[in-house]
Amino acid sequence: MQPYVSVVLPIYKEEKYIEKCILSILAQDYPKDRLELIFVDGMSPDRTREIVMSYSEKYPFIRLLDNPHKVVPHALNKGIKNAKGDVIIRLDGHCDYPTNYISILVKYLFQLNADNVGGVWRTLPAKETNECYAIAIASSHPFGVGGSEHKIGSKEIKQTDTVPFGCYHREIFDRIGYFDEELTRNQDDEFNARLINNGGKIYIIPELVINYTSRDSMQKMRCMYYQYGLFKPLANKKLGAPATIRQFFPGLFVTGLVVGGILSCFSTFCLGAYLAILCLYLVIGLCIGVCKAVEHKRPALVWYIPWTFLNIHVSYGVGYIRGLWKVLFNKRFCVHTNR
């Protein structure tokens, strides 16, 4: 008999995407009598709750729980504690999933003797605009996000440091604890690093491709990456060490922009080096922009993509520096809503 699976989805203001997400889960080939779907909503002011409730009336395995804290880790923990399954899968209402998503995850969770398995993202533009295309492309390009394999893709099943929307054995949470509720962002990364530190194994399954819809404006994207950077030092503090090296580069980039700019005022050598590095950064961005403009037949991407790279790196870098300052001086981290 197939293991009983509990799918937990933290949601907030997902009116635009939630129905597509639900339909993709209802289309799963996993036996419905071995499945429950738990939505944990941060008291959405839009039609998100109404849409979920309409489906829960038709399908008894769909439940809606309230998350008055409004942030993801609280939602995840509440969903897991209310779950019946031996296997817990954390999904996101901003995505839709292939029909074999759950069955393949469960298969490899046991076949690989893994503690967590997950797929890769196909990052899609939220709208048919140049800005949205640039956000989707930059957010899934190595120059934009480094070596995050679930974002840039992987060709083979292999161990990794984190995966999106993981599939876990229920006993993992009893053994190492739940998601850290102080981490508005990066709670998945912290939990997965904690899992590895406790001898766990995480595998990426490239045959499973999740359609992830990126943010629909540069402002929302900046806010997201700023929060990723902001909470990363706190996650590192809790783990006792950085989970990856790539997280440092945006902070160093922003520091270099500021310090290099100041030193350039006093030294022609520093000015030359500073301008050379900036030109190299711009040339790399433009080259990628040209390639993507040709690929997508959108000439404006030549300029949009370098601008988007800069926004990602500066937003994350500023957030990281501020987060580091908060950790060093014991400052309080503000709580933000899910979206």
C-alpha cells in the first residue's frame, strides 16, 4: 500500500494563482484515498480563502486552516502538526505541478533512502511584458542566482544542499524539530542545512519540473531578494556556520560598490580598477541580454536583463549587510507577510 501523504501549502493573497495550483494537485496520479491537502492561509483579504473553500466542499481531503501569524514557517508548522501522513510534502500556491509530482517524489524518497527530495523550477514570467520576462530569466540564470541547482537546472539525480517544496518523512520533524518560526525567509534553507548537519541526505530530481511564476514587478522582486538577504545571516547564526559560499557574493558586491566608489575619489588606480570591474559586470549582463533578446525575440531584453541582474544583486546584498548588522548588534528582525 502507498504511504499516506499530507501536502501542506502556506498561502497568502494567491487569488491569481491558487485555482491553477489546486487543479494541478487534483490531477495528480497519486491515489486520492492516500492523500490529504492542507492549505494554511494567512487570513488573505482577497478571494483566496473563498476559492479554497469552494474546492474543500467538493473534495473532503482538502482542508483550510488559519494562520493569524501570516508568515510561512508558522503556516508550515501548523500544517505539519495537523497532518495525518507518514510523508509530508511542502508545496507553494504560486506554482503548478506535473501530474506525477507526488508519486515520483514518494518513489525516490524511499528508493534513495533520502530524507528530503525535490524537483527543479521552470521560472515563468507573470505577464507578457519585457519587465516580467527579464525577472523570470534573471531569477533562473547562474549570473543572477549563482549555483542554485533547483533554479538553474540539473541534468542528473544527485545530492544537494536544498530543494524547493521538499518531500520529507514525517519522523524527520520529530527528530530534528520544525521550521524555525523566526525566519520569515530562508526557513527551507535553514531546515535543510539542519537536516544535513544531523546526517540527512537531500536529493534533487530533475525529471520533476515545477512551473514557478516569478514576481510581476521589479519592486516586488527587489523586496523578495532583500528579504532573502536580510534573513540569511540569522539563519547562519542559528546553524553556527554559513550553509553555502555563494550567499556572500551580493554583500561583497554592494560593499565593493560603496568602498570602491569612495576610494576612487582619492586614487586614480582605484578609479581605474573600479571602472574596469563595473564595465566587466555591464558587459556580462549585456551579453546575456543580447542572447536572451534573440532567443525570446524581445529586443528590449538587451537592457532589461542587465538592469534586473543589478536589482537582484544590490537588493540581496543590502539585505544581507543589514541582516548581518542586526545579528551582530542583537537587533530585532521585523516580520513580513508571506507575499
